[in-house]
Amino acid sequence: MDSKGQASAEFILLFGGIIVVVLLAIYMYNNYVSDLSGQISSKELNEFNEELNELYKYFK
């Protein structure tokens, strides 16, 4: 009888550990995607500014 209770407790601890690891992975991935989107928008903004500067040369 005690072995069934111990097995259940071990499964609960195992699933709890898995859930913690998955939540940490999701949190880290979310931060990675947020940083990546900032870099992409910065790159696009820099390219846009360069194109505007090239057009400005024609209207000087």
C-alpha cells in the first residue's frame, strides 16, 4: 500500500519538474524572440534611413 503512495508522489514530483523546465524554456524563448524582433526592426530602420539619405542627395 505504501509503495503505491510513494509511486504516486514520485510521478507528481516528476511532472512538476517537467512543468518547471518547460515554463523556463518558454520564458527564455520569449525573451529571445523579443530581442530578435528588436534587432530586425533596427536593421530595417537603418536601411530605411540609408535610402532616405541617398534620396536626399538628389534634392540638395
